[in-house]
Amino acid sequence: MSSLTKAALICGSGSMIILVSILINLPFAVQIFLLLTGLAVSVYGVFLLVKMVVNPAEKTSATLTEQAPPKKKNRPTSTL
């Protein structure tokens, strides 16, 4: 999984924690705890996204070979 996907999932999970804390009827202290936890997770995800934009990682030869499209094999043409 790429780092962009991981950062986006972290942001989304923080948002889901906030949503759950609002929708479920819990004691006040638990709701505040879940809201603060969701906020912290979302801020961490945004931090990862900003960090990727500011300092993009240089592609290594290993990642370039993984992303290279597969080469087509030359098939012999049959003449009838």
C-alpha cells in the first residue's frame, strides 16, 4: 500500500471516530475522549499528507521496476 493511501486511511479513520462519538449516545466524558482521539488521528493523517507534499520521496530503482509495465512478448505470426 502506498504512503498516500495510508495517510488518507488515517484521515478517514479519524473522521469516522468523530462521527461515531457524535452519533452514539455515550456518557459525556467518553464522547469528549472519542472526539479528542478522532481529532488527534485526523491531524496526524493531515500531517502525513502535508509531509509528503513538502518532501516528496525520490523514487528508487526498486520502485521504478515495480511500476514498469509488463513487456509484450513477440508472438510469431503464422502465415497460411
